[in-house]
Amino acid sequence: MLIAAQNGIAFSEQHAAISAELGRLPSQQAVAQFAAKAGMDAIRTDPMRYVFLHLMTIPTNLLPCAGDWLRTFGVKIGGTDTLSQIRSHGIVVGIAHYFNGNWTHFLIALPTVLSLALTYCAAATGLLQVRNIAIRVQLVLLIGTIGYFLIVPGGAALPRFRVPVAPAISILAALGWVATVKKLRRRSLNVLDSQSREFPTNQDQVSV
């Protein structure tokens, strides 16, 4: 990604060029040495852009694996180069490529996508519970663990790298759900209390 950005070309085009160059090398050792040198040279040239592009790969780890269960029923989806399509042309083109242009398959998988999105929304609410002093240390450790596993993959980011922290994300989402339910409950109780004050019961009127 960094080399593609430095050369001003699409990621897929740069990937193809590097793959062709690596294919001409005589051994795996030569491939490893070339890749290490080219990578370090690119990073030294523009370290800040490297950090930015590295962090930009985090959402890739959070993408749903909605097509996996469709493949168990023989549906042919998930073509190669999907991530390159997303990085080069955007999420819509990437989705169309992944489902081979068949939006019916996308609609079938949509409930699992929405379920994951709901989990992320709840987890985002759970992040706000860091203000709670009683669980602040535990939450900081939990958030730090999630962040570490999402950041480390970098350019190799794939949804399966989310698996180690999926339970931690679920815990964070559960905290968010609990906080949301408590807030809604308090709000409903406040509404009932204000209504009871505005409209006194018959017993209150008799006592008056």
C-alpha cells in the first residue's frame, strides 16, 4: 500500500508488479530478502505515511465474514482480490466483486452484516463506560487488547484476524447494552414520575 501510494498507482496494480518481480527471483530466501529491503526502504522514505496507511487497515479486520456460511451451501462468492478492489475503488465495488455482482446473495447475507453492525454499535457505547471508575482499569486493559490485535496485522489485515478479540468485543458490546437498558429504564421512570406529579391519582385528590 505504501509503495503504491508513493508511486501514485492503484494498490492492485502495484501488487501485480511486485508479485511479478518476486516471481522472477530464484529462491524463497531471495524473495524474503528483497521484500524486507523494499519494505524498509519505503518506510524510511515516508514513515508518517506508513503509520497512516497502517492504521487505515484496521477497518479491514472489522469487516464481516458473511459469505462463509453461504459457501457451505455451495454458493460461489468471495473471489480473490476483493480487498484490493475495496482499497482501490471503494466498499461498494468491493462488495459487488465479492458477491460476483449477484446482489441477491448480498441481501441473503445482509442480516449477519446488520447483526455485526449492531454489535459494533453496542461496543462503541461500551467504550463510554470507561468513565465508570469502578471498572475503568479493566476496561482500559480490554480496550488495549482489542486495539493491539486490530493494529498489528497492518497491510495483511483480514477479517479472520479479528477472531482472537471477538470475545472481548462481545464483552464490550454487553457493557454497552446494559448501559443502554439502564438509561432507557431511568428515562421511562422519570417520565412516569413526572406524569404522576402532573396528574394526581383519585386517592391523592380525596386526601386533598
